[in-house]
Amino acid sequence: MSEDFGILKKDNTALLVVDVQQGFRKAIADFESMVSGAKKLVEGFNVLGLPVMVTEQYPRGLGETVSELKDVLGGVKPFEKTCFNCFDEQIFEEAMRGVEEKNLVIAGIEAHVCVLSTVLSAMKRGYTVHVAVDAVSSRGGLDKKTAVERMKQSGAYVTTSEAVLFQLLGDARDPDFKKIQGLVR
């Protein structure tokens, strides 16, 4: 874990949403709740003007990013991938070279496959990783629970979407406080 204890600040944090796609809607445990957490993060990062990246696993077969997220992504274009680890896709890897933020908040599915491998790879590349547990899921609860524990054991910070957003604000006097407060209610 990082010497700064992973303190999230507006000038050092980016968001990655992994594979929250239509084809997973009926298969993933607590899908709607997970989408709600991911949407909260995307909207909050938009309010704060922070970078957001999105991936789609084989969209021809699994569909596009769910409409709830597409509606708030603005001009963010998803990175298409077939590799489970986002960093194994050359176009994603190249794009991440331009990301200066060292804290990476990760949300998405499946926790024990694409999210886990991406978290481990991001940490290997020097990112301090924060996993928003209310914004990740898997088909089975044991898979999610085990993956979250593995990420934690490996050095990722386990947090929630609300905790991320308020840590980024840091002060109730922040001009964006009311907007963020509205998102988490």
C-alpha cells in the first residue's frame, strides 16, 4: 500500500469502470445495486471534472455498456477488449500511459475475473487501487467475496462509492459538495 495511505484527491484520482454491459444484466448478483454504485461514481467524477475510463468485454457478444451508465458517460468512449485484464489490451495500455493520476478507483464486473486481474495489474504498474465494493459484482456471492479479499490481501484499498466521493471532496465547503451530496442520497 502507498505511503500516503491512498488518500484520494482531485488532482491524483481517476475512475475505471470495467465491463458493466447489458449481456451481464441477468447473470450478475445484485446487478442493479452494482450499477447504482458505478453510476454514482461516474456522476461524481463528472461533477468533479475527473478522468473516467470504461471498458467493454467483447461487446458483439455481451452488448454495450448498460444504458444507466451510457446516459451519464458523456463523451467517454469505451475501450473494447477480449482480454480479462484491461492492461493486456494494447489500446488500453497505451491510453493509460497518458493518465497521470496515481490513484485508480475501479468498479465493474466480474469481480473475480476482469476486475481482479485488472486490479493486480494496475498495482504492479504503480497505481494505488481503490475498489468500490458497492460497485463491483460477480455471478456468485462467494466469487465476489473471495475476489475482494484477494484484492485486499494484495494491497488494494476496499471502499465504497460514497466514501470515494466524500474523500475527494475533503470539505463540506467545497463548491461541489451539494451536487455530490445529492448523488449519494
